[in-house]
Amino acid sequence: MAAAARPRWYTWREVEHLSEDLLRRAGAWSDEPAATDIESLLELHLGVRVDYAADTDPDVLGYTEFRATPEVKVAQWLTEAASGPGASPGILGRWRATLAHEAGHIILHAGARTRPRAWAKLTGAMLEDFDPGEAAALRTIEYQANMMMVALLMPERRVVRCLLGMTEGREVFPPLAGEDGVALELELGLARTFSVSREMARIRMAALGMRKRGDGAR
């Protein structure tokens, strides 16, 4: 199999700008901290078909089929778990993250010249089937879709505004140098506000240069 052309590398700043511009054009922007309506963004603004009850492999949460009209496939079990009574914030956040990750592929990679047919379904173990050049390209594509996922669900301006509101009068932003209890309080606050998992809230805080004690804070 021929090696894939190296995909364009987007910086965090470029991804932030692309995300905010897209949300503004979609009429989905607000400076106030709030959860992004990722379903409407996909279906109404990006014009994507979404199958929320796809029959996927157990380790595949979702993937995108690039056609004339791209189609996002979301694992049926994940949709049912996220929409069922008593769904945990973590599973809902995972479902929303899956949609946003696939939106990232559509925004950043729909025009890629070289894209193996099955790359959207790949797991880490499957990369062993590709030559080193293509495997590296695929890892880059997945990483950048994750960058866009975070930027869409937790736009920087909204996150900063939310954090400043939660930390008013306390010198913990940025960087976070307080006790672990403070870090947990901020993670939970961000997760609730933006309807994401605590893990994503933690990733977003780290991307903003915030670290809790023991994670490199000085």
C-alpha cells in the first residue's frame, strides 16, 4: 500500500479560529458559557447525514463515510446509553464527543486527496496493517480531529469566561496551583456547563496551561 501524503498540520490557534468562525457562521456562537448544539451543527450547518443507530464494531464509537453528502455513523449502543433514563454525564459527554470528533474530520479532512477507505474506522491496533508513513498520517488525522472536537464543544473564549467566573477572587487561573479539590471543582463546573466529560474538561484546562499540583504546576 502506498504511503499516504502527509496531512496538513493545524496548530491549536488555527483550530480555535476555524471552530469559532464556524460556530459564528452557524449562528451557534455566544460569549456566554453554554453547551454547543453539536447535532444541529452537523445536520443543519454542515449538511451531514447522521445515523445515530449504526451497527458498529464494539470498539468503534463512530466514524464518517465521505460521500457526496458525508454520513456520520454513531454506535447504536452509545446513542441508547446517552439518551436513556438516568444517563450519566460521562456517557452523554462521550456521545457528544463522538459527534464532535466526526465533525472535526468533516471540517478538516473532507478535502484530503489521500485518504484510505477505512481510515475513519481504525483503532490503534489496526494501524499495524499500514506502512509507517501512512500510519503516521492517520495518527495525525485522528489527533487533529480531537483538537477540533475540543474546540467545538469547549470554545476557548467561553471556557475562559466560565473559569474566570468560577475562580473570582482566587489565584488559580492560570496556572492552576491550588489543591486537588480546586482542580476537581473546576473540572466538574466545566463538565456541567459544557455537557462534556470530566476528562475533556481536564484536557481543556491543560491546553490552556492549567495544571493541578503534581502535573507540572510550579
